[in-house]
Amino acid sequence: MDLFAEAIAWIFSPERQTGSLPLSEAIWTHLAFTFVSVVVAAAIAVPLGWLIGHTGRGREVAVALSGAARAVPSFGLVLLLVLVLGVTHKVGAATTAFVLLAIPPVLAGAYSGVEAVDRRVVDGARSVGMTPTQVLRKVEVPLGLPLLIGGLRSATLQVVATVTLAGYVGSWGLGFYIVQGIQIRDFAQILGAALVIVVLAVVLDALFAVLERLVVPAGVSAGRARDT
Amino acid sequence: MIEFRSVTKTYPDGTHAVADFDLVIPPHKTTVLVGSSGCGKTTLLRMINRMVDPTSGVIEIDGEPIQDRDAVKLRRSIGYVLQNGGLLPHHRVVDNVTTVLRLEGTSRRTARDRALELLDTVGLDRAIAERYPGQLSGGQQQRVGVARALAADPNILLMDEPFGAVDPIVRAELQTETLRLQQELNKTVVFVTHDVDEAFLLGDQVVILEKGAQVAQIGSPSEIIENPADEFVASFIGAERGARALHTKQTGRGTVLVDAGGRTQGVLVDSPGPEAPA
Ligand SMILES: Nc1ncnc2c1ncn2[C@@H]1O[C@H](COP(=O)(O)OP(=O)(O)OP(=O)(O)O)[C@@H](O)[C@H]1O
Ligand SMILES: [Mg+2]
């Protein structure tokens, strides 16, 4: 309990606002890595996932690749990419690793969202004369949005935890305090930084939970409310 | 006029849904395709708006092969009522009804006015325009489906067991409305059902189908009831027993008609009443 109190004290210590890495800056860097990685992953995986869901093709490949990607240890991936891209491109290497980590859940959210749309609704949309693009845009995407947000949610949670590894390759983010804390055996600092990461994760998760509700299309939630 | 010539449909899994099918569907009349489950009715219907493309053979609308026409434009020009309604759950009733008009670039305002008129036409209260399909009863959803199909004022209306999912009372109501609508609107209607009574009630021309969409008999309801082509048709329409085999019985008040079950179905009169067709 002592250590816990010390960790809290570490977080709120006035020293956190100064020094080589102020806490606020670490938090922002941490969030920036998370945000950029998830956005880049979404830019790649969302269109791809929609295409897979819409055409029903390439699903097996996507599932296999996602499974394989999940098995890759993130730390190894970060280090490997730093080696491959060179130490001068550490930011790029780390971000690439986080993007790769975020792609599978986003991809799964995008295609499962589209796939989960009632086939009869899609059939109805086609039969009144919607083009395939209109079916995707006006029917499959809006109805599949809650599952896509769910995918972004789990991607964000994974990345916000894994961005900690950025502290190993550079003095970035909350991970830096942990790496430094291990070196100088400052357990209050390690725990303090870890707690901040946990709070970030909880807050992001809550935000996504709200968002997930908000994107349920009006008619769908209305219908559901009537059923219950 | 819609014409099927030697149309065959074999699905990719090898199912022969339709084999060498010929049919002429006259304009401004209701043609009913009736047959038991899996005999290929839906497949036939969906070939008319190119939701299904035939494996071989030709389908023409007014002499023009539909294969040469753009599938999306063709579908927008044909009304289609799906068995389950097939409405968009996330669009309000009014937006469901105006889907085709909006796709075709009609202004929101004009489309909306048209939608409200159509709700009147299909016997729905205008107040439900702002509701979502999930907030309607099955019967109301079916009516919205009909309104949607009528929105672009198509010449052809395809209806696939539109009243299959509603209770018998609502069903009878919807059938009556369909008859009234057809008198008002004069469309070429192709109607699919597995219910013989519904077929005889609604059809000007009734096509009785066997497995693989083999035509067992084509004719007006009277022609078929009076003269079933074979054993299959006779038993399918229940000619020997049930409600369609009636015999006379003398009572104190005159002659009545009684079915095989002994239930009195009507009174025998000398000449057709003023309501009966000439
Ligand atoms: N997409 C498809 N792929 C493979 N087989 C199909 C497909 N659609 C229909 N079939 C098969 O083709 C045959 C005819 O089907 P269809 O849906 O036209 O029958 P139906 O007369 O409409 O039946 P129901 O009254 O049950 O709706 C059936 O054997 C069915 O299993
Ligand atoms: Mg069918």
C-alpha cells in the first residue's frame, strides 16, 4: 500500500511538471502515437474490410493474416522494425509496429460489421435499384458502424498499452518512465507511470463505449427498444 | 408484355431451379405464379428484374431482351415487393418509400409529397411516415413495401408472397386492397404465392407450377377450376375435396351449396347477381 501511495505521490509531484520529460508531454506523446497509429491502421483496414464484407471475398485470407499478426510479439516487432528501418527512423519504425498491431481488430470490425447486416435488407436495397457502391454507402456501412467502432475500440486499447514499448527505443511516452524506473530501480515511478497508462486506457474505453452507442442507427435502436 | 422463352436457371451449386420455361405475361393484368415450396417461383420472378440472370434463354419486356438493359436501371423501373418487406431498418418510412425517387434525383420535397400520397393509396395513416420500419406491425410493413414498389410509378409490379407473413385477417384485408389497387392503377402484376385461394382470388391468369418450374396449367381461375389439366392440378387445387367440391342440398328456404365436409358454403340462385362478372 505504501508503494501505491508513493506512486500516486510520484504522479502528482510538482517535479512531474518539469524535468527532461514532463508528465503532460509524455501523456500527449503517448496519445499521439496511439492516435496516429490507429488512424493510419483505419485508413488501410477500413476500406479493405468493407470491400471484404461487401464482396464476401478474401475473408479467409484476412482471418489467417489477422491470426498470424496476433501471434507476433509486439516487442520483437518494434525491435525488428527499428533494426530494419534503421535507428534514424525510430519513430517511423515504432509507429509501423503499432499500425500493424492495430490493423487486425480494425479489419475484423469493418468486415464483420458489413457481414452482419441482414442479407434480406441488402437484397431489398439491390432490388430497388441501388448500385453496389450505393448499397455499401447507404446500407452496409451505416448498419455495420457499431461493430466497426468496436474494432477501433479494441485496436486503440491494444495500442495504448503497447505504445509503452516506445519508451525502449526513444525517450517517448509514458513507457520512458517505466524503462528509466527499471534502470534506477524506482518502483514508485514504474507503478505511477503504469497507473497513468491504465487511466488513459479506461478513459479511451469509456469514450468508445459512448461512441458505439451513438452510432447505432436510429431505426435499429428504435426497433430494438420496441422488442424488449 | 413480359415474355419468357426457353428460360433455364441452374444455380452454381447445380440446383436446376427452372428448366426450359416459356410464358407470356399479358400487360395490365395480374398473372399469379402458384406452386409448392421450392418449385422455382421466386427464381422466375427475380429473373424479371435481373436479380437473377438466366443460365440460358431469353426474357423480353415489350419485345426488348432485358439482358441488353442495365440491371440497375431496369430494377428502378420495376416495382418489387419482397416477401419480408426488405425495408431499410435505419430509414424512416417516408425515406423507404422515396428510395427509388431519390436515387433517380427527384427533389426531397417532391418525393416526400409523393410518399405521403402513396401512404394514402396503400391505406396507411400519414402519421407513420416518420416512424422506422421496426416500429410497425408486419401488415403495415408490407403496405410500406407496396408503397415503395409503386413510388416511381412502374408499369410492372413484382410481388413475392407479399402476404405470407401476416395473420389470415390482415391477409384477407391486404388481398382486397390489392384487388382495389389493381383496378385503380392497371399495372402489369406478377404475383407469386403458394396459396391456391390467393391465386384464384387475385389472378386474371394463373400459372400452376410443378418442380423445376414445369408449367402444369395456365388459364383463368374459372378455366382451371372447371377443367383441371390433369391429376396433379386437380389435387393441387383441391378440386375433388375441400372447399372447391360443392354439391347441392335442398332446404326449406331453397337450394344451398355444401362442401365435402358438410359445411354450407352458399346459396344457389338462378342468375348471376349484379356484382358477378358477366
Ligand atoms: N441462390 C441459390 N443458390 C442455390 N440454389 C438456390 C438458390 N436460390 C434458390 N435455389 C434453389 O432453387 C429452387 C427454387 O427456388 P425458389 O426460391 O425459386 O423456389 P420458390 O418456388 O420461390 O419456393 P418458396 O415457395 O419456398 O419461396 C430450390 O430448390 C432452391 O433451393
Ligand atoms: Mg420463394
